[in-house]
Amino acid sequence: MLKLYGGAFSRASIVKWYLEELEVPYEFVLLDMQAGEHRSPEYLKINPIGKVPAIVDGDFQLWESGAILLYLNDKYSQTSLSPEERGIISQWVAFANATLGPGIFVEANREKEMPRLLTPLNEIFQHQPFMLGNEFTVADVAVGSILAYIPTFLKLDLSDYPAVANYIKQITERPAFQKSIGKR
């Protein structure tokens, strides 16, 4: 069975969300980050950087939430993707981790970056319910997990982005979201 390693309040919850969406059985291995279990010799064999999340799927080990999401999508999703479709999904996963997250969560960036990031996302969600159209994908887990933290942790005013606010409401009501991130 796939093992997911993470802390109580870590990006492992994003991977949990996608595993729940895919209905892939998994074991969650809770590491006590305060006690330094993520720096134990046993865990460093899985992730030499000592960060979470990480997975062990049979003999295969992988870390970094975006890489894990893409792997799970390739291995366990019911869709077969062309290289172009895979590229678009990779683009949104990378965007979530490298651009959207730092643009929203790094306070020094937020004032300048939030309009640059949320205006085009608002435009997308005015025309379609999910990142790539009418179907929920791993791109929604990556981007949606970042956006879902805005009302929860940052309490930012989203009145200029009503379609983004509606998207956040829509994805946070999903049963798999409630079983994972919503439990926090």
C-alpha cells in the first residue's frame, strides 16, 4: 500500500486530497515535526532533504508535493493524456508551487502579485468551472489548494475576484477535500 509521509500541518494534506479524489488506498505516516522525525536517519533514506511530503509506492520513493501529484496523476488517474495535455497539467502544478504560492503567501509580494495572479484566474473561472474546463483534474488540486488557504489563513478580500471566490467555495465542498484539507 502507498505510504504518504507528512506532518500534521504540512503540504502532505494536498497529496491526501488528491489520493482521496482518486480513491487510492494509502497509509498516512504522521511525522512529529517538532521532535525532528523528518530528520531521522530512516526518513532521510526516503527524502534526503528532510522535508515533507514524501511517498513510498512499492519500491518507488518520491518527494515534493508537485512531483507527487504528477506521479499520482500518471499512475492512478483514469484518463490517458497526450504529451500536450500532460504539459498543460505540469504547467499548472508548477504555477501553483512556484508562482501562485509565493505570490500569495509571501507578504512582501502579495500587494503586487495578487492582482497579476488572481485577475487571469478570475477570468478563467468566469468561463469554466475548473482549471482545464468542465472536469476536475490534478491541476485543480494544485491551484485549488493554494487558493483555498486564502480565506482560511489569510482572510484576504476577494471581492474583486468573485469567480475565484466561487471556485474556492466549489472545491472546498468536495468530499475528498473535506476528508483531507478540510479536516485541519
